[in-house]
Amino acid sequence: MNFCFSEEEEAFRARVVEFLEDYRDLDAFFGQGHKWPRVKALFRAMGERGWLSLGWPPEVGGEGKPIAYEYILWDEVGNARAARNPLASGIVAKSIIRYGSDAQKQKWLPPIRVGDLHFSLGYSEPEAGSDLASVRCRAERRGDTYVITGHKCWQSYAQDMDCLWLLCRTGTQESRGRGLSLFIVDLEARGVSVRGLPTLDGDQLNEVHLEGVEIPADQRVGPENGAWTIMAEALADERHIQFPPKRVRRDFEEMVDWLREQGLDSDPAVRRVLSDLAVEVMEVEMYALRVLDALQRGQTGVVEAAANKVFQSEVCQRIARSAFDFGGPEALTNGARVNTLWRQSLWETIGGGTSEMMRSLVARRGLGLGGRS
Ligand SMILES: Cc1cc2nc3c(=O)[nH]c(=O)nc-3n(C[C@H](O)[C@H](O)[C@H](O)COP(=O)(O)OP(=O)(O)OC[C@H]3O[C@@H](n4cnc5c(N)ncnc54)[C@H](O)[C@@H]3O)c2cc1C
């Protein structure tokens, strides 16, 4: 791989960096839940510039830009620690563009494009996380409506979002992945309740209970029992922006600054570990570019993305961990950045697919080991 961004792409990067100057103090890459009004304002400002629809086709109001633009945008937003990418303009909108009816495109895409409408992902359940084919939340068709009952958990940002992109069982339990459908559910609808689940880093995930929630049948996106393909394609679309590598470089730089403040930066043992980590940070960037390169060549990037996710999330942990190894009690101080990095990095290896599942995927699909999935 010999990867270079074009002059236009680099010019776009410069515009993004300049734009982000106004959001340097936002610091919502971690703990977005505490800062949602400002994050929403950031997304609206991005929407005004067409940056929430960079990769959408022009026919549906998008900018029709190559995939590298989204990569650059979210890498710089991650570097600025401003926010994580909104799930609405990526996962949800791209699924609607591919599988939605014309009426659904007209209704849902414009507010998503301008940053007004936001979604949480309702996939996982207490007994269905890695194995989503065993989802139990049920949607029953009754005339022009579906009635939904079930329990979802670990929904990021659901406390602030407008809608849930909900994975439900519409076929038999035995039909596994072939009996699932996707719905848009208003989080304010009757029968929906959202409850916060505190996380180790002081943020929150949520559980969502749905008790006989009635939604119009035209809020099912894609065919009944056809969710599996839609989800796989949406995820593939988003792989290059979910784990921006500059976030890791920023973790490393902040950790080095902190060690310097503690007067530890001249210790040879510290310097040896830092030089190893510096190389790993470069490797993270390489893994991320391999995902982008695969997608640009029209491949799925599934194996590259899984390798990237495992490596990046584990390097985040190693960076944060080294502050504990060298910094002693100061690194345990609540509120210190290195402390937040450590507690936050613990869940990075779970959300978006666990390290075991990612390794298994690389083994089977990348290395051809252990039979079919
Ligand atoms: C920060 C964070 C944000 C999240 N955001 C969302 C969200 O917005 N929406 C949403 O729907 N979900 C979300 N999740 C849920 C997340 O997708 C699941 O936690 C994850 O897929 C793991 O599922 P689980 O927790 O049920 O663990 P399990 O699947 O029960 O796994 C438990 C352990 O067993 C291992 N394991 C399971 N199966 C296998 C196997 N076949 N081979 C080897 N090892 C295996 C796992 O690796 C893990 O170590 C989030 C989770 C976190 C931590």
C-alpha cells in the first residue's frame, strides 16, 4: 500500500482543522452525554457545510465525495476531541438511502443532513450482544402498524437522541439472522422508557424498554426479515470512521505531556516504553489507512477493520496503562486526563464488537482458519 491523500483532500483537511478551532474546548469525544446541546450545535454547523452528507449521493442531497473525505473529517474531529461521529448521518441515513422508500428518504434524510435529527442504535439485548442473531425484541404486524415489545441494553447516547434504529425479531426465533427487521422508533413514543447505566469513565450507556409500542408500518426500513444484509452493509460503510487513528496519537501526546509534568520523561525505563508506544501509534495509523485503502478499492474491508479495531483499542489501553505503571498514585486521581483515558479505554475493546470476536473474524476470514462463521 502506498497511500497519499490528494491536494483537494488535504485542502479539505485544512478547512476542517480551521473550523474545529472554535470547538477546541468542547472535549466531548469522551462523555458526550454531559455536553449534548453543544455537540448538537457542532453537528448543525457541520450540517450547514454539507459535512454530514459528504458521502451521500447528490440525488438525495449529498455531496457525492469520495470516501477519504469522511475519513479525514472524523479523524480531525477525533484529534480535536470534539465528538464522535453521529450514527444518524452514517449508519441510519446510508441504510435509508440504500433500502428506504422514496417517502422514507424524503421524510428522514433532510433533518439528518442538517444535524437536527439524531439516532441511537438499538441492537444489543441482555442476552444478545456478540450474537445478534439471537435478538428477542419482537415486532408484530397488525394492519398498518407494528407493535413492539422487548428490552434493549447498552444504547450509547439514547438519553439525548430523538429516535432508535431498532433491530427486532419479525420471524421465528429459530430463523436467527434471517428473521430480523429494522425499524425507526421515536424515543418519546408511548411505551418507550430509557434508563441510564453508568459507565466506568463517568459517562452513561442506557437500557431501553419497549412495552407494546405502536409504530406505523412505514417505519420499517427495508424488507421484513431483511435486516441482516442492511446492517452488514451499513457497518461496512462506516468502518473507516468509527475508530479515528488520530485519537490514539492524541492519547499518546497527552500521556507524554503528563509524564513530563510529573518529571518522569527523562527516566530511561519510561523513554524505552514511550519509544515502543510511539511505533505502535504509527502502526495504528497504518491499520486505519489499510481499511480506507480496501474500501477505496471496492472491497468490504471487513478483515482490515477488525484488525484495526483490536489493535487500536488495545494500544489505547497500553498507552493509558503506562501512566499507571510509571506515575503511581497521581495517575489514579479522579479527573486527571490519564485516569479518564484508562477508564475509558477499558470499554473500547467491547463496544462495536469485542476483541475476541474481532480476532475470530481475522482468523476465519483473513487467515482462513477454523471453518466458516
Ligand atoms: C461503550 C459501549 C457502547 C455500546 N454501544 C452500543 C449501542 O449504541 N447500541 C447497541 O445496541 N449496543 C451497544 N453496545 C453493546 C456492545 O455491542 C456489546 O456489549 C458487545 O457486542 C458484546 O456483547 P455482550 O456485552 O452481550 O457480551 P457477550 O456477547 O455476552 O460476550 C461476553 C464475553 O464472551 C466473549 N464471547 C462471546 N461470544 C464469543 C465467541 N463466539 N467466541 C469467543 N468469545 C466470545 C466476548 O468476547 C466477551 O468477552 C455497547 C457496548 C459498549 C461497551
